Amino acid sequence: MPKKATRRSERGRITRPAPAKPAAHPDGDSPNDASSPPNLVYHDDACGVWLYHGNCLELLDAIYAEYPGGRFDMIFADPPYFLSNGGITCHGGKMVKVDKGAWDKSRGPELNHEFNLEWLRRCQRVLKPNGTIWVSGTHHVILSIGYAMQQLGFKILNDITWEKPNPPPNLSCRYFTHSTETVIWTARNEKSKHLFNYQEMKSVTGKQMKTVWRFYPPPPRKKFRQTPHAEASCAD
């Protein structure tokens, strides 16, 4: 495990070393463990985007060290689902193994839950007082996520059912086809006054938005040849 994380100071980038002792993960390793300190792999200063690769626990500790009062208005987390345990699935019409790597292997319900508590605790610390967090997951992890949120004192606002209209078939033919994921939306704590753009959403749907969301694959995008004069818009 890396002991330090070098951080940059401009506009919220990491600037100070991360705490030397990250929280333990099941089996002693974090699913986000990296062989080097968190590394800034992409940034777009105009759009305010910085993408880091590294240990998420150490990175969140480093952010909290610099912003103890909270840094983020909103967090979206797509954590390990702990699915890589020798199973199979259908991808592109072919049977393939579910093996995303050691970070996605289950260590058992107790240790998996311990890890979920640790990263959620850190997310809670870096949220602003009225901040919210969205966490997606299947049944393999989402029940632990919901319980951990209750243990930590988050205020659960909604659970969203994300419906997939064209899910892969269940190859064993012994279960229903998995066609949904759950997204839990919570505020930092019971005192938080979360932002909810009710009127803007109603102007799109014509009525109150429900908690069942259907997502379709995006249409194919036209490819453009990159030129030295090409510019990207933050709104794209």
C-alpha cells in the first residue's frame, strides 16, 4: 500500500500527503489498491474535471485532510459488486466468465460490509453539509450499502430502480433474468437540506418523476477525425 499521495493545489487538486494508514479492506487489500500513490491521469481545467487513478480510501482521506468541512455537493459511487467469483454471464452473444479482477472478489459478507462502511464513511466526511450521494448496485452489494448508510446516519431519500430494457439472458435458466439495478440516494445526515429540482424535472416529464428509470443504450455517435484545431465543449 502506498504511504503517501502527492497532491496538487490548484482549484481543489490534491496537494498534501495522504494519511499513512488507510483503512483495511477484506483480505488486507483494497479493491482500489494501486502500486503507486494516486495519480492524476486526466484533467480538463476549463470544465473542472480531474480524474485520479489510485486507492480510493487514501484519496478520500487526503481530500478530507485538506477540506475538513466538506468538499463536494454530490457524489456518485459505483463500488465493487463482488461478482468475480467464478460465475458466467452473456456478453456479445457469448458465454464469458465474470472475472473483473481481485478488487471485485467477495471475501464474505462480513468483510465486504466492513469495506463498504469504510469507503462510505469517507464519502460522508467529504460531502458538504447539504450534500448528497448516489450509490448503484445489484443485490450482491446494495443491501450492505443500505445498511451501512443507516449505521452511519445518512438520510435515505429514495431508492431508484434502474431498469435495463435489453439485459443479457440468464444462461443457467434457473433464475429470473437480472434486468435492474438499485440506486440509493441519500443526504449526508438528517439535518441536511438537499437540493431537489422539482419544477425542472416536472417540466420534462409533465408530472412527478417516478423512482423507476428506464435507460436505453445511447445511439451510435458520428466519429470525427481529430485535428490540431478541434475543441471539445464542456456541454458535450
